[in-house]
Amino acid sequence: MEIANWYSVAKALHLIGMVSWMAGMFYLVRIMVNHAMAFDRPEPDRSILNAQYTIMEWKSYKIILVPAVVITWSFGVMMLSIQPLWLQQGWMQLKLLFLLMLTGYTHYLKGHIKQLEKGPSSFTHIHYRALNEVPTVFLVAVVFLAVFKERINYFILCGGLLAFIGLMAWGIYKANRK
């Protein structure tokens, strides 16, 4: 198979992994929102829901998220081995930084699963709703960097991300006012 075909296969699998990674994070944190709210329920509902949400969280983490992260990184590295000069470009270095942060965030969620498994967390369902928006910020940044590459305007990217974060914060605030 030609290099161009290998690159296309790697790119397709990289994108499939990325979409699965995003879907897994959105699903996992949505379960955490419900899990946090379940602690306000009376017994025996609280214990039943706690057990069920814990199972769902671990399955989504181990069966969806971890494989998706491995697929995304594996085929991303394969693409970089085919196009190694991209590692010298600022857009790729920033994209890799965002992906490292997103990988750290994914592992950070594992700690929340452990905390919720034990009992109520210091995070409320509103905190988890906010955590659910974190992957969206990374997704926007990474997609814009991948699409525009060296043509990206970093000032506009940063300003756009800050405006986007502000709008999401405002939306969370409005949605959760009592």
C-alpha cells in the first residue's frame, strides 16, 4: 500500500478514535451529573442509583474512553511518523499540548469516578455540568488547529476560545439559577 493510503487509513482511524473519545467524555460526565444528583435521593433509591451509576461510569471509562484515547494517540503518532515535519510547526505543537491536557483531563475524570463510588463528592451536579463542557473547549481548539494549520491566527483562536468559554459559563449559570 502506498504511503498516501496508509496516511488516509491512519487519519480515518484517528478521527474515529477522536469522535469516540469525545462521545465517551460527554457520556461519562453526564452520568456523573446524574450520580451527584442521586445522593439527594432517599434510601433505598440512593444506594441503588449509586451502585448503578458507578457501574456505568467504570464501563464508559474502561470500555469507551481508554480504548478511544489509545486509538486516537496511536494513529495520530502514525500520521506524525509519515509527516514528521509537522512536529516543527507551531499549530501541531499547540495541538499536541491541548491533546496532552485532554488526556490528563480524561485521567482526572477517573478520580471523580473513584470519589463518587465512595459517596458524595465535593462537586455538585452543577460542577459536573461545568466539567461536561471542558472537552468542548478542547474539541474546538484542536479542530480549528487541524483545519487551519499554519494559517491559524493564534490571537483570534485564543479570543474565540475565551469568548466561547464565557458563553458556556453564562449558559451554565442561567440554566442552574434557582
